[in-house]
Amino acid sequence: MEKYDVVIVGGSCAGAAAAHTLAANGRRVLVIDKAVFPRKKLCGGLLTEKAIPLIEEIYGGVAREDFVLMGSSTFGIYHADLGKICKLNDPVERFFAIDRAGFDHYFLEKARAAGCTLLCGHAVKEAGQGHVVLDNGDVLSGDFIIGADGPYSVVRRAVSPHVKKTEFAIGIEVDIPYEHLTCFGGDGDVYPQIYFGFINAGYGWVFPKPSFATVGMGGLTRSNGRNMKDHFRLFLRRLLKDGSMMPTRLSGYPIPFHNFMKEPGKGNVLLAGDAAGLVEPITGEGMYFAMLSGRLAAEAILSEKDALAAYIEAFRSKIYPLFRQALWLRKAFYHRRMSLFAMHKLRSNAKYCKYYLDLMSGAIDYKGYLCLALKDRNHYPTE
């Protein structure tokens, strides 16, 4: 049985961040992933502002242009019944488009260059305290196991058998050329857009890339039944210039909402990213929290403390407070009447959107958002 200091299952955002942090500090690390990179990964492909300094802290010496396709300082909000709510231009770039397949491959190679070993093309069928079993029957062991293997994590079963699959959300998306869309003018002014009112407990999005836009929708399955694709097609009909351009094949992926773990680990097994249910309960943001949790798990192992205790302590300090606030506000945020009230407030004063951008950038949390929005008596115009 081959032995490593740390075996990481999953080589995406969380796994690569953990692997690089550990390998750069001299640990013998193995990353296992069932895919061979680069591989297609369904994802809106939009990083928020707070992700950029985190990436630079984890990997060091990386240039933004190595992984960012384009940035945007403009943000738009729309509603199915009310139409355009607001369009806000900010002095700095707040959102960054990436190609997820290239992004994951780039940073996994950074982890390899730091000294970790990659084993791609093999799935983990079983995980326990200190070992994993591959699909070919091989058993690999490690002093620590990090589960970064997504929403249907095999490693998570070694921590807790309970996964609330009925609480999952489903994301659906397609890439559409700009010339087929009605949501952007012909002046080249493209920017991230969010659409409410097309689905229950969720939203649609249009995220620009250099030659096309990723159009997607995500919502809780229990709130939308089995009609996610129907909702998405109705959404697309509002955006497409011609109904004959409707895609015939739609791709979906699970989002582990309501599977957030307050204690993401047990013994020498730590969970990060989607495996720990780290999807922001309101916005659905996952990449930032995946990278952050991967780094925190690695730093806990590197510390001289009990690794699990150190990870939970960091987790509760840097991740849990925001998630707790978002979980508390989520029902009100997606309640139909409250949502319509919020849309009218956003339309009348762009301060609500302005502070939302501060929330997305990590400058404030939900408590800070509410305090600033209520305290600020100024009126900010919106386009």
C-alpha cells in the first residue's frame, strides 16, 4: 500500500488549492481525479472580485491574464415581469470571466509544479480514515484525506452518510453567440446580468465571454419540480432573437444547496468545496469558497495543532458566519412578494445594487449590507 502525507480526492478548485499549499510546504501529496484534465466543467465561469487576491495568495507569482478571459465593472439586474431593474457601472472591475476547463487545468498544473503527484482517470470508490480504494482495486493511504470530490462526494461518506439530495439545486447552461441574443446592444457593451422571476428559489444569468455568453439558470429542485428545462427554455425564448436558435441539447449539473456542514471533517478526513456543501445559500457562488476551504484545510494540516480542530476553527471564523447570515435571509430573499418589493427598491435607488457589489467583493457581509443600505440616505441613479 503506497503511503502519502495527504491524499486529495478531486483536482478542481478546492483540491488544487489544498495540493499546492501542501506541496509547496514540503508535504508528499497525491491528487486523484476521475477525469483527465483539461476536461469540460459546467460552470457559469464568473469569478467575483474577492477571488483574485485569494488566488494570488495561494499560488503566488500568477498573472491575472493567465486565467482571466475578461473583466467587467458593470452589472445588470432584470426581472421576468418588471423588465430592466438596474444597470450599475462601478469604478473598478468586480467580475472576471474564465474558461472553467482551462482554469482548473492551469491551477492543477501549478500544484503539480509545486511537487504534488497527480493520478487522473481513476475514480475513488471508497474512502475511510487514512485510505482510499480506487476503481481498479488499488488501495492508497495517507496520514490525512481531503475530500474535494464534488456534490456527490465519496469521501463525505466517511464523515457523514447524510446527504440531502432532495435539497439540491440544478444548474442548466448553454453557450450562445452574441449575435443570437437580444440582451446586449450592438455597441459592444457586454456585462454580467442576473434575471429573477423566471424560476422559484433561483435565478437566471448571462455571463459574457470574449466571443459568446454563457446563459444559465439555477434553482432548487423541490421548488420547481421536474420542470427545470421547461423554465429554462422559457427564459431562453426571452433572450434569443429567433426561436429557431433554441438549443436542442441542454446540460445540467447538481448544486449542493442546503448541504452545508458546520463541522466538515472527522478524524483525519477533511472536506472542502462542494463536498462540504460550500455553495453560498443565496448567490450560489462556489469557486471562491472551494479555493478558500481547500487552502484552510491544507493550512490546518500544516499547523502544529490538531488538524481537524484547526480546520473547524478556521472554517467557523472565515466561512460559517456569512453562510449563517445567508441561510437566515434566504427564505425572505426568494419569497415572491419580498422579491418583488426588493426589485422595486433596486429600481428606485441603485444604492442597493452598489452595496450588493460590495457584498460580492467580500468587503461586507449580509449584516453589513443591511446596515449600509438602511443607513445611507443618498439616492444613487441607475441606468
